[in-house]
Amino acid sequence: MTFVGGLPKAELHVHHVGSAPIRTVAELAARHEGSTVVPSDPDKLAEYYDFTGFAHFIDVYLSVVDLLRTAEDIWTLTHDVAHDLAAQNVRYAELTLTPYTSIRAGLAAEAFCEAVEDARRVAESELDLTLRWCFDIPGEFGIVGAEATIDTALKQQPDGLVSFGLGGPEAGVPRSKFAPYFAQAQAAGLHSVPHAGESTGPETIWDALRLLGAERIGHGIAAVLDPKLMEYLAATGVVLEVCPTSNVRTKSVLSLAAHPLPALVEAGVPVTINSDDPPMFDTTLNQEYEVARELLGLDDEGVADLARTAVRASFADEPVKSAILAEIDAYAGVSSASAPA
């Protein structure tokens, strides 16, 4: 096993549907054969996941969302995702859920929350993993999606829920109109973690900070275009949840070689490394750490520091943070001591 493979980690930016294992998507597509365009042949899913741009990615993503029609579908997905995370030595994950898309398809909010909570409890009993939720407004559905998302969060109050987000397309979806819903979420004790500055410019990030009270930013790579914004992020410690391969696969960045991660780190901007929608982008969290190692020129201790940053930036309870940080320190210390001179 590589150093990264054995490293205890936290994953802070990974989507529920987007992290559906290939085997799970194929199973769900077969379950609903005749009423979906998603291939049930695992070998054909790689071709299906060849995105021409961000808009095409959203279309494909929503077609996979459409496979989640019953509480059983939701449970299967959640349980399988948890096992894939644990297999990478992820000890803590904040999984972004978009309940509105299932509610819109006819699944009751209560049934959705019961399914994910039961799957979470079962997975945590089986695995060395703490799983938490971010409820995400799908921006493409506008105010209707926002109202349903905050209503589900406040009325259902699932035990695993820790934060409130905003995803989907950024262009033509101003952050400002979602401000009242983020205010309600924060008043209820939820953390603010909207996407911003992935496929649009720095102003989207400023809006997320000023109007949505963002405590972390999903992606945020456009900050590299605004020195004052990078200075602000460095001074305040607002973390960017960076997903390198995702940015390339959605054509938000031309190539990994052109990725702004090194410039952001050089400017002192705190970052975490994440996988976003890993099977859709043919990656894993472990692979993203290897990408970051290469882009940033890190040794093993530098890679361990990335893992520590993710734990500290998480919304985990302090005992969970302390336990994972101690495990990282122990692992890195042993690996360093056993490395050849």
C-alpha cells in the first residue's frame, strides 16, 4: 500500500449521487431498465461519463439522480458509498446530499431522510467511518429547490446533518437569491458551504462570502484571478475545497498542469483535497492526493499535512477530530521512521 493509501483522511467535498460506485449505478440502471438512458453495462458507463463540458456533466448527473426513485435505492447508494470511502481509509466524510431531486421525483422527504440515516447508522456500525451530511440546494431548480431543501432540513433534522450548501450550475444562478435560505440554515446551527468560483469568476466567491456567510467554499479555484480575494482567504482562514481532476473533467481547467492549486497554496490560501464525483471523473480521493502531491511537490509529511488540514476544516466533533489527527500523526511518524535513509 502506498503512503497515501494508508493515510487516514477526511473527505469534505463529495456528492452522494456523484460518488455512486460504478457497480451501484449499473445495478440501479438495471433495476429501472426501460425508463432510463443510463447504461446498465459497467463497461459502457465510462463512455457515458465522458463529459464535453460543465452543462453536459449536469445533464448526465441528473440522469443518474433519476435512478434514485425509492427509499431502497437511496439506502443502497448511501451504504455502498460509505464502504468505498472507508476502503480508502477515509475516517470522516461530509457527504453532500440533494434531497430535492428525490422529493421532486415523488419520494417523501421523511422517507429520504430515514433511508440515509439508517444507511449511515449501519455503515458506521460496520466501518471505521463517521459520516455526516450537507444538504445541498440544486441551483438549477432555483427558489423551488431552495425552499424544499431548507424545509427538509428544518422539519426532518436528521442526526447526521451538519451543513447547508448550494451546487449545480453557477452561470446564471446568482448566489444572492439564496441568501434567505442560508440565513435560516445558519440560524438553525448549520454551517454554510456553498459552491462558488468553479465555472465562474471570483465575484461568485465574494457573493458566497458576503451574502451566504460561507465558512468553506466548494471549489473556489477562480480566487486565483483576484489577489485581494486570495489575501482575504489567507487572512480569514476560509478553506477552499479543491477537486483537481473534477475541474479538468468538467473543462473548468484546461489540464492538471494548468490547475491553480499551486498558486493558491503559494498565496497562503488554505485548501483541502477532495474527489467531488469520483466514479464519474474516473478518480478516487487517494488519486486526488497523489495529484496534489505532484502539483505541489510534496513529501510524505506534506501529504500528511493536507490530511490534517481537512480534519481541522471539517465540522466533526472535537473528539472525532482529535482521534483522527492522532491517527495521522502516528501513521506519518511510523512511515517516516521506516523510510530508507
